[in-house]
Amino acid sequence: MAPRTNIDLAAHLVELCRAAGLSGHEAPVRSLLRKVWRPLVDELSGDRIGSLWGIRRAARRPAGRILLAAHMDSIGMLVTRIQDGFLFFAEIGGIDARVLPGALVQVHATRAGGSTPLAGVITSRPPHVQTADEKRKVTPVPELMVDLGLSAAQTASRVQIGDLIVFAQPPVRLGSDLLMAPALDNRASIAALTGCLAQLRGHALQWDVIAAATVQEEEGFAGAYSSAFAAHPDAAIAIDVTFGRQAGPPEWKTFKLGEGPTVSFGPNLHPQMGAALMEVAASNAISCPRDVMPLHSGTDAYAMQVSRAGIPCGLVSIPLRNMHTPVEVVALADVEQAAQLLAKFVLALDRKFRARLKVHA
């Protein structure tokens, strides 16, 4: 594959969303990122559980170290029981069960060796045969099944307990700048991290940069814990998604798509990291609404903050509609602006910034 330093982020994001990468099974995404990141960094490394690190070295020593972390895992399902050719399943991560009936899926069947993708659909009970009470309720996940269109014998010969089930909804462009796809949480942030690395290429840096595509965020932040411990950074920024403006949620809890990534403030986040991000945004005319996290953020920032003796953390988030469904939606402009914000922030880091983060008695 020819080296790519000029990245088409829209095409890259579509590639990322097409790659299966459920929590704990991120290898397809990691393989793709290795190829894309290799010409953008000085070194590729990772932890023993699958996180990928792209490392840019500072031009001079000694140097500070900043960790930029975005999780690459996604929600999905795995087979728990096979009955009469149908597959019962459990969730990986928190799925919105309301949208599961009728969803297109792909089962990664392993009984015959390797991993054979099988097309399927989650069954949906016709409204004609539902009671009035059933129509008002969400069908519990344990009552849903995947139909592969195969006989019981064919299914049993191909699928086994524990096989993975991923959403198969293909990415679709909506309007001029929106993208709808499964796994945009958090592949949109991975694309922004790639864009950041591309923008840093050719620049002499004052700080080391560790770009981490972390694993298992949806099931407990494992990759953030291990990456933060190994990197031992002076500061860290988590990149994730936040709630996009849509019908239903209160307006004050959501953010318009296309108006930039958010910068978060709250007890889980170092106030000087948030302030510095906003300063960089203002000086570079990047629109960044302020977001509030009164509890811990539910992102990799939480895990990184408590690593070793504590790491000052910031959080940059991309607004996303329909979170934890197969039809998540982001604005490509927000992904581009998140990449720009991260790159400009890194380029603004100097030797004085570590003193700004110190806690004074």
C-alpha cells in the first residue's frame, strides 16, 4: 500500500465503519489503522490487549508527553444459543434495543474454522399478531433472534456459541455533509485522530505525541487503563462522541451537527486542559461549544485520569445522533474540525505547559 500522508477523512471514516471491531475483537480496525498510520508516525507499538499506538517523537530532549486516545471498539452482539436455526444473542456494550427488530446483521461464523461472514436479520414480530400491551413495550434482547435463512442443520454446522454479530447497515451519505453508519461511536474520533497525525506530519514537535486507538472502552475502558499506564504522559486528551441535536432529548443536553466538536468541563477533567483547548480553538477560529460533565465522563478520560499518580485530562467530543444504534449520524465537518483542534493544540504545546497543569498546595 502506498504511503498516505494526505488523508481523505470521509473515505477513511467509511473504511473504518465497514471494519468489524467489536469490543474485545478490534483486530480488523487495528489492521486498517496500521497501514494508514505507518507513514504518519515515527513508531507503531501497542499493548498486550490490542490497543494501537502511533508515536511521534519531539525534535529535542527533554520533552513532555501527551496521549491522544480514541477508542476503536464498537457495540455489537454475540451468539448465546442456537435453536431451530435461529440465533439468540447477548449485547456487547449498551445497544438501544428499540431499533434491533429488523436490523441487518452479519454473523462471523467460526465452527468450520476461520471466520465466515453470514448475512442475517434480527427477527421482528408482525404488529398484526402483537397484543396491545406488546405493541407498547420494547422487545427484550433475550427474546430476539437472528434469522440466517438457513436450515437448523446448516446453521449448526457453521455457527457456534460465542460467534460475533455485527451490524451490517452500509454507510450512507445524508445531504451534503452528514454520514450515517454503524460504529461512528467511536470511529469518527479515530478518523479525527488520523487527521491530526496527518496535519502534524512534517512539523517539528516540542512534545512527544502518543496517538492511541484503545480497545474495550464500551466494556470498561481496558485499553485506556493500559495505554495511559504504559505511556506515562504528562497530559492526555480523550476523543469520543457526544449527543447530537435531534428530536426528543432536551436541547440543552445536545449539540448541533456541523458546529464543531465540544470541549468538556467537569470534575473528571482538568480545568486547565479545557481552558487550553478553548484558547487554541479561539486562536484558530475553530468552533467549539462547551460541554458539561458533572459526573465522570463515561469515556477513556476517566480511566486515564486515575492512571499512576494521576494524569491531567481533557475531552474533545464529536456530536452524534442516534447513539448506540446501527444508524448513527455525524457531520464530516465536525470530524475535520476535531482533527484540526487536536493538531493545533499539539503544535502549541511548549515547555511551560507542564507547569500550568501542576496542583499547587
